[in-house]
Amino acid sequence: MSQKKNQSMNLISEHCIWIWRIRAGIGLVFLSMLLGGLFVFFPLTAMALEALLLILYFLLIFLYIPGYYYSCVCYLKGASVIVNKGFFIHKYSQIHFSNIQYCLISQGFIQKRFKVCTVYLMMAGSRERIYEISLRNAYELKQKVEQAEMAQE
């Protein structure tokens, strides 16, 4: 029963909304510094652009990021991983473990704080990227890929 429940569980971490909001905040700081330099020469233009930037920032963190999170679904089903993602443009992938050549796990400094990572599934001629998956789920996925590799040999 627990195995069936685990297969239908979304592998994307619930921390990814906060990670994307932090990244958006870092981008806002850098853009504000650029607009601060523009303020010296064109104060009214810089103020108008900063107001527009703040409106776009709040739309991004309160509408787009949660909507994107709830549209991203990744789960294990039998001998494959299913990735369904996209807010405006939807992408659906079903990848069998036997088609995956190797699995790469990477972490950025913000991801380390929340104990999540990005998983790259490398196949012949293509790759699939799964963002903000918990480390436990990432290593479980990597182990299943390695088991499928051993079974093929």
C-alpha cells in the first residue's frame, strides 16, 4: 500500500515556491540597482520603471510562481517517471527508466538551505530537468535508474 501511495506522490518539493520567490527578490535587487544608476540621469523615467518593476514583481511572486508550482507534477509510475510542467506552455513527458543513460543531481546555494535539488535525466539526444525535487526523492529516482541499468546488462 505504501509503495502505491509513494508512486502517485508528487516529487516536487513544497519549498520550491519560496526558492523561486527568493530568486525573484535577488533579481529585483539587481534591477533596482540598475535603475538607481539610471535615476541620476533620468529621474522620472527611472521612477516610472521602478513602479512598473514592483508591480511585475508582485504579480510574479503572488500569481505566476504559485500557479507554476501547482501546474508542475512529477511522479513515478511503474518503470517510468512522468513529468508534467508548464503554466502557459504545457509539456508532458513519460520517460522509461530503461531510456535514461544516467541521472545527475545538482544543488545551488539556495537549494541547499531547503534540502532540495535539480535532477537531470540524460537520454540519448535529449535531457529532462526536474526542478526543486527533495534530496530523498532525487536519490530514490537515481537508485531506480541505476537498478534499471543493471537489469539491462
